[in-house]
Amino acid sequence: MKALSQKRRHPFAFVALLLLGLLVTGGLYAAATTVNQAQASNTPEGYSAEQVEEGERLFTANCATCHGPNAEGTDAGPSLIGAGAASVEFQVGTGRMPMQMQGPQAPQKPPQFNEEQTTQMAAYVASLGAGPAVPDDEWLDVDQGDPARGGELFRINCAMCHNAAGAGGALTEGKYAPSVLGVEPVHVYTAMSTGPQNMPVFSDANIPPEDKRDIIAFLQTYDQQGSPGGFSLGALGPVSEGLLIWTLGLALLIGSMVWLTSRSS
């Protein structure tokens, strides 16, 4: 005890204690700063930490069963790490997710989440890894688009599946390309950027944002025009038109034969 008491009275004891206190304080501050930076880095641009936190809660309650508790994917659903906010905006915003049952394709249905909740889940998925983002408003403003050029781009890149009139069409194994008429601009854009279902991904390298805007402008213009030529017949072109003419013509021919034979008798 006497030796310890002498060390406490040593002229450098106060300096040693001060240095020790500074080291401990600095270490704790550095650790806290590292945690804060890690949390900040997980908050995607354009979203808040509160949105990410609330989105994680919604994801755990409604999506984790199929996609895993950490969105790592399961046998029932793919991984969402790197899927991006645009994927959530399309799938959840159009009601395709959550799915009612497993099938060849997720059908569109009334959304189960409102716009705020969809944004929160998009923020959470975006925090898991870099992926396609929800487009800015300037790329959804159809007034700035060129419908004529958008029509050319649509016929080159989309018409083989969605029909030249955007009415949709059948694919293989029970799959189909849905109609793209009357679809919200943000959902048309996010579908092109994420490639949902059987659709290929059209990144900005394939179709730049301004070209996507032109395509959206074409679809909006075409949808507003309606069918000025009369019945659209599903907008399937000469196949449906020829079938209608053949059916009506054959019915008229048979009807005429029945009428003539009844008159002769």
C-alpha cells in the first residue's frame, strides 16, 4: 500500500492518467463515428434513415416469408440485394407483389400498399445494394417527350411482345406480355429499367432516359387517341380482322342458303 501511495504521488502520475483518459475518449469517439458513417452509407440517396427503418419493418412483416429475413432470397422468392428501388416501385406499386399464389407470372392487381409505404420499402431495398433507381420527374414529363420518335423506338424494341398497338400478347408456358396502355409513366419507366417477369432489362446504355421518356409520350398519346377507325378488335391487326370477316362472311353465306332453300320449298 505504501508503494502504491508513493506512485500516486509521482510527478508524472497526473500526466499518465490524463493521457489514458484522452486515449479512452478518443477510442470511444472513433468507434461511434465509424458506426454513424456505416449507418449513413446504408441510407440511399434521396431517402431518409427513417424511411429505411420503416421500410425494413414493412418488408419483414410482408415480404420476408418469400424473400428471406435479410432479402437474401429463398426457394420461394429471389434475392432483392441489388434489385434497386425501381424494382419495388414497379412490383409493389402495380400490385404484382405480394403475390397471391405461385404461378408462371405475377398478375397486376390493386396495390396493397399506399404510395408512402411503397416508397419506404423501396428505400429499404435500395439500402441493401446499388440498383436501378426511381426516375426523376423530368424523365416522366411526357410534355417534354417526342411521341413520333417514341413510336419508332417502341416498334423496334417493344412491339414484338407488347403488340404494335401496346395491347399486349401471349408468350410461352402460360406467360404473357401485358398491355402497356393506361399504365402510369413511372411504372412504364421502371419496367424498362428493371426488366420484370419475362421482360429484358433496358438499361440507360440500351435506351437512354430521354428515349424512355419518348416511348412513354407515345404510349400516352396513343392511349388518348382511342380507336378512331371503329372497333379495335383487340388491336391485333389482320389476324383478328380476317377472322371476323371470315366468320361474318361464312355466317351470311349459310344464312342466305337457308333462306333461299326455304323460299324454293
